[in-house]
Amino acid sequence: MQRGDAWAAVAERLGERYPSVLLDRADAPPAAGAVAVGYSMGGRIALHAALAEPTRWPALVLVGVSAGVDDPASRRQADEELAAWIETHPIEEVVQRWEAQPVFATQSPALVEAQRPGRLSHEPAEMAVLLRRFGQGAMPPVWDRLAALDVPVLCLAGALDERYLAAGTRMASLLLRGKFRAIDGAGHAPQLEAPDLVASEIDSFCAALRFSGK
């Protein structure tokens, strides 16, 4: 439910040293040495792509990402019910329901209002397809595969986002070269709520990669 400009504030802060490119699909040819940065569903897709092709990216930054839910079948049923509802309602109602989710309660009214035009530009039918293909119920848990991913991975989560705070900590502990950082004062979308802190963490992570020659 976000467009690429949700990352504009972070990209602007990193732009002098790390030019950013928006990928519209996980199998797009990456630039040499490019670090993949993904948020929520996008981060899950990037993680699964990296597990399928470990040499695709030299490193990953995963923001508000989990390696899977404990009960995929139950979540898949819930996602299907939501997808069926989405494709039969106008985008205005879809956005209203989306913005009312407790996970976004930490976002200020001004921030929600700024994101709304992008959300309203979506097509409900396309959103339903995305949920069915890449929802947490559709994508199998990969907790048991994380230790095989031999690339540096920075896991970020808002300090106020309890579910993904726990998931990010767990992922970093299982990854061979995982690192976790909590973003103070932020919820599930720290790149929107605390872009300075997110940019600083990505900057430090990429600088360490460059220094180590990775």
C-alpha cells in the first residue's frame, strides 16, 4: 500500500554516497555491488529471492520483515478472506480499512495524510493478487533456511513495533552474518517515521561493507 516515494526521505539522505534505484520486481538485474533494501512485503520478497539465488546481492537490509508466521494455513485463510473483500470494494474503503490497522497507530495524522494519495492510486484487484501471491500466508516460513544465507543482513524494526522487533531479533540470531537494530520512536514503517535514523543505520552498514571489501 506504499509507493516508491515512501523511501524518498531515506534515499535523499543517502544519495551523495549511495544512489538508489527502485526495483519493480525481485528478479530485475541488480547493479554491480547493489545492496537490496526491502520493507515488509518487499523485504520478504527480497529475502526469498536471496535464498533462491544467494549471489544475487552482496548484502540485504530488511525493514519490518519476518521470516514467516507460525501458522501459515490459518494466515492464508485470513489473507484470502481479506483479498476477496479488497477486490469487491472501492479503493477508498480499502485504504480506510488499511490505515485503521493497529500496526500503523504510531504514524501521525500528517504522515498518514501524506501517504494517502499513493495508496488511493492502487487498483483493488491488483492488491488482492499481491496478497494472494506474497502475503505471509502464501510465502512459506524460511526460519530453518536463514543459517545458509552467507551474506551480511541488516534487520531493522521500529522499537514500537513489538511483533517485528521480535522477528528481527530472531532473524539476526539465526542468520550467519545477521545484525539487528531497533529504530527508536518508530513503529512498523520506520523509513517514514524516522528517516534520519534509518538512513544512518543503512549508511553505517554499507560503509562497513565497503571498508571490508564485501
